[in-house]
Amino acid sequence: MKILVVGCGKVGSEIARDLAGSREVDSLIAMDASSHNLKLLRKRTPRKLQTVKLSMSQKTQFHDLLEKVDLVCGALPGRLGFDLMAETVKAGKDTVDISYTPRDAFLLHRKATEVGCRVVPQCGVAPGFTNMCVGDASRRLDQMNSVEIFVGGLPEKPEPPLNYRIVFSLEDVVNEYSRPVQVIEEGKRKKVDALSGRGHISFPGVGNLEYFLTDGLGSLPRSYPKTREMHEFTLRYPGHADMMSTLQVLGFFERKSVKIGGVELEPRQVTIELLRAVMSRGSPEDFLALRVEVKGLSRGKKTHLRYQVLDHYHRRSGISAMARTTAYPCTSVALLMGRGEIKETGIVTPEKIAQDERLFRFVLSRLAERGVKMKMTTLAHEKT
């Protein structure tokens, strides 16, 4: 199996390292536009690895690389993810991508089907692993009535005032705080404001956290349109949402440029650079808290399924919980794809894969081997 990993930042580097350690992978090419990222990766991944400094704008060289591999793992920021998948589909290459792209990956479905390749989009932790949990629940239930997803990566030792530290692309974090949120309420799909729907949750092993709506359902509303209620919430330490909401209301996330002293500036880009310094403070130790609540009917009884993960920074390897929990669903699906276990061509969603119990168990077993353990609990069985 020959694999190309595109994007070697905080998460992409762990995707590359994990795949390079698999006996099933014969060779691995890591591509990034940053020499610094590639240098760090070479220090951590000495075997099976070839690094290539290249950007997505260099199309000819990129397609030359594609000719050398069997499949591709994409780990670029969301704004670049769709372009990557479009290029790999042109080349007829199977692809697993973790980015949350503004454009709908299903726009590539017809072309991917025509050329006979498979593309699994949004296959990180959320969306991605959370979708797999919902896919597994759909297999267990005769009817799904509600889906509530809670997920967040947070520092173990928060530093005021924001109490947050960057664990993936800051650009994508700001997108979460500003992008309209897709939900299903009372059986109808609609969009609501990000940072709305706030509340508090007690998470075992962590304590009290706040939650608010973000656009992280991915393909779930499309896959399960008959679900009555469906929401995805981001978890943060209490008070964070108020501060981000203030920035949003004041226009700090706006893309429309303003002129200051004769210079055109985009508020959003200025905000990202200012936040980068503040959100890089403190120690790197983090944790990932995830809970998926699915309610429905099973054999005529009300059933409540809960999927829960709490993962921590891996001190021996220096890998963040966010990188671990985002990378390993991607690498697991990539191995399944390389084995030929995913038969369907075109766009294949993570939830579709997890509807096959055997495939979902494979993903869970690989995560567990790496210390990422998911607990599934049935909380209620009541007659209707």
C-alpha cells in the first residue's frame, strides 16, 4: 500500500506517523508547503517516509505525485480541502480527507463514481468519528428521533482570559465561531447562528463545561433526514462563548475589508493573527471530550444510546489528544480503503462505513490499541 499524506501540520503529521508505522503500508509520501513542518515530521518518522515540499497550486507536480500512490489522506485547512479532493478525483485516486470544507463534497460524487474511486470526506473526530457513532446507532435502532453531539479539545491547564489553546487550524476554529450552523429541529432542516444554544454539561473526569452550537454535523442531516432533532455542540470552559460572541458582534470575524490609515485590512485576518499569540500560550497538554447522545426506538421501546470518549495528551510521544482522535479515524479508514474493504464508489460518508458493524469494530480496535477508548452505554429501555 502506497499512501500520500497532504498537509503535515498538527494533525496531518500524526496521520503520516501512524500510517508509516503500519505493516500494511509499503511507502508513504508526506507533502506540505512548509519546510519546517516536513523537518519536524522527518525527526519523528524516520522509516518509510519521503517528504516533498509542494503546494496545491503546483498542479503538474502534484499529479506526478499522485501517479506514485494508491490512495491519499488529506489534512489541509478547510478552505483547501475541496480543491484537494477535486484533484484526487480527477486522477481517480481513493481519498480520505479530514477537512471541513465550505463546498459540499457531494458535488464530486458523480465524477468519482464515473472514474471508480472512493472519497471519504470529513473523516476526523467531529465530523468524522462522531458520524460513525451515529451510523452505528442507526444500525442498532429501528428509528432515530434525536442526535445530540458534544465535543471539544481543551487545555488541561487553561490560561485566562480565553482558557483555550490552539489544537488545530486557528482559521478553522474561527470558522466554527462564525459559520451558520446546520441543524434539524422539529423535523425541519434549518440554519441558526453559531455560538447560540448555550448551556452547561458535567463531563466525567473533567467537570463543568459550557456548550454552544457549531456547524459540525457534516453529512448527518443528509444521511438521516427523518430525524426529528439533530445538533452539534462545541465544548469549552465556561465564559469562552461570551468572549467569542462579543468579537463576532463587533465585526472582528468579518471578511469585508476596512480602510485604516489608507491601508485595506480584513478584520478576520487581523483577529486570527492576534488570537494566534494569545491562544498559543501555556503548556501543550490537552484533552478531548466527546459525547454522542442518540435517542430512538428499538423493538418498540424507547432507547437512549450514549457514546463517550475522554482522551488525554500523550506525554511520551508529545502528541495532542486532538491530533490523536482526529488522525486515527482517518488512518483506520485509509487502511480499510487500501484493503478494498470499502466497496462503494463515489462519496462515502463516515456514518455509512460505521453502519457495517465489522468495519466500525475495526476502527474502534485501532483507536483502543492507541489508547483512545470509546464507551457505549444503553441508558434507557422503556415501552412506548
